[in-house]
Amino acid sequence: MAEVEEVTEGCRLPVLRRNQDNEDEWPLAEILSVKDISGRKLFYVHYIDFNKRLDEWVTHDRLDLKKIQFPKKEAKTPTKNGLPGSRPSSPERDVKRKVEVVSPATPIPAPTETTQASVFPQNGSARRAVAAQPGRKRKSNCLGTDEDSQDSLDGIPSAPRMTGSLVSDRSHDDIITRMKNIECIELGRHRLKPWYFSPYPQELTALPILYLCEFCLKYVKSLKCLQRHLTKCDLRHPPGNEIYRKGTISFFEIDGRKNKSYSQNLCLLAKCFLDHKTLYYDTDPFLFYVMTEYDSKGFHIVGYFSKEKESTEDYNVACILTLPPYQRRGYGKLLIEFSYELSKVEGKTGTPEKPLSDLGLLSYRSYWSQTILEILMNLKSETGERPQITINEISEITSIKKEDVISTLQYLNLINYYKGQYILTLSEDIVDGHERAMLKRILRIDSKCLHFTPKDWSKRGKW
């Protein structure tokens, strides 16, 4: 058995951790860093095939030294099929390889817009069936931005396990950026435990708590500094225009060029909870939509999403985040719904920037499923025949991009091919599950409360 002194960076061995069911398990982990505090060794571990947000410092008594794997000596330059000159694996390709396990079902041959559809019950239990006329070929499905987890639709295939990671472990990343560097953040009445690295100034990373003004998001090193700042800070809401308010929920539109300091501070905070976010300082090409909750002290940030002022890929979201204290309360879907409400006003269809994280995919799938099922279940036929709808019509009504509509229908296993026609079949389980899920979804966007005029950024020079 190896000694504790032999454990170095790069070693792999089972490490004791407590899972979601409060049970002990011994997953394989890699040692990323070792430090000595008052003669006590601590090891920073990354659990293999688990999300990096679960990485942590552990003591030696949680290491299984009997099964240690020492790092191998570095081999020669990677080669392509054994030949020099190949490129190292990219995160995007790694994502695509891993996504295959959890992505929607393999695409069926793409139907054309003129395809007619008939309908038959599914296993004799169909509640309603809708004839479909899907549109053009779909693109391959990949994953995009980070979001908070929502309970998946009842009667719909379950989501990826919370502890697993759908995104690749980018082993070629700098070792520093693979480790959480902030211990704790105090934001208003909340204390947040960051999940990932964020490039705050290095002198602040050694502090036990990093203090943030919850209105301007300025970071300071001590509570005394924060109290002094609050006497001078006039903000009680995010800068920019309030474009939506209903009850205590408001949305503010912030221009990344006009409010650069706030936007950069928002990006630094968001990076603590978004693994793949790389936008810190170049905020000029982006708009930020910050959702807040109002009380007597001001407008408190709940979450946000950003979008490019001009997107050639029809992206309506670049990054999206609900802060941890507000997760699993319906705010994530509210952010997504608001992004599509803006797309409706703009007269466009939109899609989130790819690849999505595991939590982002979970939230978007749930939103797409509920939105599309809501359309299908409200369809009525005036002739007494089965109602018909095209993929293009679903896309125009919802502003969800056609590729996302098709992938969602396939994920729900609604599309069937029968006697030369594509049909959509809604089973009792799907309908009942949707109705139960909608009863839980209390927070909704009211389009009457939105005061938003889209701008043509192409005519504004460099934004």
C-alpha cells in the first residue's frame, strides 16, 4: 500500500464521498493539487466522469491508497493514426462523443413540408393524435448553456443523473482554471459556494469570503469595505432599462457597451457557476437581461441571460444562469420563456448557443416539451377530422427553431411513420404527465407586461 507522502498531482484513486442519497461511495478521482496546512495535507480531487462542481478538498483518510494509480510518464507528441501532426482532441468533439449517450433518439429520415399525416392510437391508449407535416432536415443535436435543474416532465424519459457530467473533462486546460478558487461569496442576504473557477483578482482568492454589492456587483475584500461602499452606491436595481414588471418580478435590459463595469462584474459572478463561460471583459457585442425580485430594499438579482446583439446563427441566448439560492423554483423556465418572448417581438425564431450543459439541456428540454405539448393539446379541428399542424407553424407560434421542435418531438417519441405519412401521437401517459407538470408551473411571462422595442444593430456601426 502506498504512503500518503507518495500521493502527488496526477494520481488516480478511489475517494470517499457522500452521494445524493446520503450514502457513502468510492468513485475514482484524480488528484489535481496538494497543499499542506499546519502539517496537515489536503488533496484537491476531481471525480472522474462527474461534473467539476463536485470537486473538493479532502483529507488523506478519505483516500483509498490500496488502489492508487500513479501518473504515467509523458508519451511523445500525440499522433493521428500513429502518425505525427494530429491535433489534440477538442472540447467540442469530446462533447459530441459524450452527448450521443443522452441525446434524443436517432433522427428519423427528415420529412418534407408537403408530407401528409394520419393518426392512430399508440398502443391503444392515445388520448389525442395530431397529424404532422414536419419541415426541412434537422441539424445534429448538441448541447448549450448552463441553467438550473427543473423536475423533468412526468411520463417523459428521465434526465441525466445530477451527479454526472455531459460535458467533456478538458484535461488540457490549465490546472489552475480547473480548480475552484473562491471559497465563498456573500451577495446580499445570501452566501454562495462557487462551483467553478472565476478570474477574480488573485489577491482576493485567498479570502474566506468575497463580498459583492448585490446592486452593482462590485467586489470588495471585507465586510467593512462593503459597508463603506454601500453608503456611496446609489443603485437599488441593475443599470439599464426595466422592460418587464409583473408582481415582484422585473427584467432589466443592460447594454454591455454602455454598462461595461456592471456587465464585467456580472460575468465574473456567473463564471463561478458556469463551467464553459469565457466572456469576461469583451462585453460590447452583448445584451444582458437580468431578472430581479423586488422588496422594500430594492431589486435583488435572481438570474440572467445574455445574447449577442447580432447573431448569424439565430441564437437568442448566449449564457443563462439562475443563481443557486433561486434554483428549482421555476425561475429557470421563466428566463427561457422570456428569451422566447423577446424573439416573438423581434419576429424571429431562436435557439440557445451550443453546446448546452447538463442542467441547461434539462431545463430547455422541459421548456420545449411543455410549450409544444401545450400547442398540440389545444388544437381543434373544425371539420371533425384529426387536427393538422406543420413543424413550421409550431415554430412560428412558439419562436422555437424548427430543429429544436423536431428534436423535442423525437425526444418525446411522438413522431410515427404510418402508410407514407408522419403522425404525432399523444399517449395518456404523456398527456397526464404534461397536465401534472403544468399545475406545478406557477410562474409565467405575461406578454402584456413586456415593454420592449427591438433595435436593428446592423445599422448602428460597432454597436
